[in-house]
Amino acid sequence: MSDVTLSEFVEATATQFGIPGVAVGVLIDGQDVFACHGVTSLDNPQPVDSDTLFQLGSVTKTYTATALMRLAAQGRVELDAPVRTYLPELALADEDAATRITVANLLNHTAGLDWNLLVDTGDGEDALAEFVARLPELGLIAASGARASYSQAGYNLAGRVIEKVTGQPFEQAIAELIFAPLGLTHSFFASREITARRFAEGHNAEADGSLTVARLWRPWRANNPGGGLASSAADQLRWARFHLGDGGAVLPTDTLRAMRRPTVALRASTFGDAIGVGWFLRDIDGVRAIGHGGSGNGQFAELLIVPERDFAIVVMSNAGPEGIACNQAIVRWALERYLRVLDRDPEPISYDPSRAAELIGTYAIDAMTLTIAADETGLNLAVGVKPEIRAASDQEVPPDYPAAAIGLLPGDGDEYLVTHGGLRGQLGFFSRDESGAVVGIDLAGRLFQRVAA
């Protein structure tokens, strides 16, 4: 076992990847252990500590899912009921889909909704209602229940269900259902509450590799249910303790445990092997783990829990694109150091130009484009915001990810691993139609559909 301490490894790893600030918390043997490195911002540097607020991004979804499970346990929500039971005004691009999508479909990303709408519906208490009113503009990628495809819009819609059932703004409902009873005193949605405390700013890499502070600090309010929470390493370990415990007065124990059970399988996904309720499920070296990652503009978070070992780790970093690799390296080191569990990437097969030819092309979701290209050395993948979206935005838009090398994996040859670049370690797969033609690619759980040449 390594003699390197957690603090030493975090410092070395943050330095290696050029991350200004990292906060790490580990729950092991019933004790909280923290290792914090660096500063909150290159422009206004303050030391990072265990109470520093970072943007959690999509880790927020675990809170939204848990709140809905609490409402279900109280008999106020039926998970298998159509969303229209609570939002009769719901309209989608397809009327049949609008009638069929259930609350459970939203929570395990099987609603068939595309990733998201990039629309700012303001900072008022009607932000979610206005977002839902715009959903007829969102594309549908499958029938409800047919497959999993990660959807921020689906969780925003789930947040609106919470508003309608409780009669409260989403943020207030979460505070009363989750924050207050669990004593989460460093978890906030509102900018005025966040900026009154020590908080981390995101950073993005310029073309020359230098870092600049991301000026768009938090997402639009309508995205709060799926990605708007700012929290600390200390609060995230409290959150992990709750999900490792008996639920107390917040959730019946059997309901808490049910969130960890598979509801839909995943294929070649960095997220894991399956989705429970709000959690991604993974088998790592024979041990079952649950977790969720998240990203903002130059900020990245990872929360992983191993229930059978009463273990949890949270890592939050404030620079992109290397924050993903930094977080992953720290999580993997901790799994090996504390649990003797090894998490390793699969080995790609040798590059075959003839096999690669049918994969080359452009793929898209509503706001982003993914391009697969090839040269004599292999395949590469580039993903970024559509130029027309970037040009039309009056807000700062995160930079595109530069091209990254990918390798195909053993098996049918449709699964791949990103082997180099800021997205390295990401798993995905190409999908085909009934004729065998490649029609899509999954990256980070999202289905990018092929664009005709």
C-alpha cells in the first residue's frame, strides 16, 4: 500500500493537471478525512477548505431524485404516474409522448427527451414554468422507456413536478425536504447566498494553455433541478452519510435502498453499468458503487459511494478540461489506497482504418456537435457548442473540447474509449439502425444523432 498521504496525492495531482483549487473529502471507517489544495480563483485567490462552495453540476440530480422519493413516500407523488398527472399543461413535440412519460422515466433518463434546451427563462420564480412551456421545441430521441439517454431537460421537468406538488419554488422545496432535516448548512442555489461565503470560480484553458476565470459562474435558474447546486466537501460527505444510513425521518430505509437498485442497464458508459433512481451504479473490481458526476463552466465534481464498505469520496476541482482527469485520478487512488479496489480503463483494439471509415461523420444534439475524424494514427473525437448557438448567445459559453483520440474496444467494435485529451477515460458506443448503418453515438450518456452529409 502506498505511503503517500491523501493530502500529498491531491497536491501532486492538482499540480500535474494544472488545477488552481481542489477539495476532497473521504468517509472511511466512520471518519471524515479532508484534503484541500490551492485557491478558489486565480483573480481573487482564497485558500480552498472543506467548507468552500463549488458548483456540483449534475450531482444536483441526486437531490432532486431524493426529494421526489420523499414526496412519493409521503403519498404525494406516484412515480409510475404520467407527468401530466401533476403537470396537465405539459406539451411536447409529440402528443403521445407527452401523455406517456412518467415521473420514473424522468428520474432514470428513459423519458426519450433530448439533452436540454439552451434557453434563459429568467431568474424569477416562474423560471421552471417558462422552461416547461418551451419543451415543444425540444427534440425526442426515443419512445418513453425504450432506452436511457441523459437529459438535463428531464430533470428540470422533474423539478417542476416538485414545485406543483409542494406549491413552493423548487429551491425552497429542496431546502425544506432535504437541506434542513439533514443539516446541510453549506448547500445553496441562490447567487446571493453563495457569494456571501467562500466559493470557487471555474477556470478554462486558453489556446496557449493559460487559465482564465469563467465569467458565467452558475447556470440559468431553470437548470437548477439538474445542475444548479453549489455545496462543500463537508456537506457532500454528510449527504453520503445519509445515503449510507437508515434514512431517519427523511426517507424510509427501504425507499433509500431502492434508489440503489438497477432500473435500466447502460452500455459502454463512463457513468456505470445501470441507473438506479438518481444514482449511477457501477461494479468496480467486484465491488458495487453508486455515484454521480457533474460539470459547470470550468468546474467539475465527482461523488462516489461504496455502500458495502461504508465508504464515500467527493472530489471538486475548478479548471477545465483537465478537471475531469484530475478528479478521476484522485478517486481511483483513494479506491486503491483505502479499499484495495482497482479501477482501470479497458484496452482498445488495434486501429483498423477500414473499420473506422463507417464511423467518420458529424453527430449532434440540440445545442452541440460531435465530429468523428480519422488520420493515419487513428480516430479522434471533437465536441463543442454549435456555432450558431455560440454566435446568438449574449452570455459566456464554455469553450469547445479539443479533438481527443479514441480507440475501439473488443467485442462488436461499436464501443470506444477516449484515450487522450481532456475527455480521456470517457466510454461510449455507436448505435445502428435495422440495416446496420451507424446512426448515432453516445457520449457522456447523451445520444448524438448522425447528421446527413
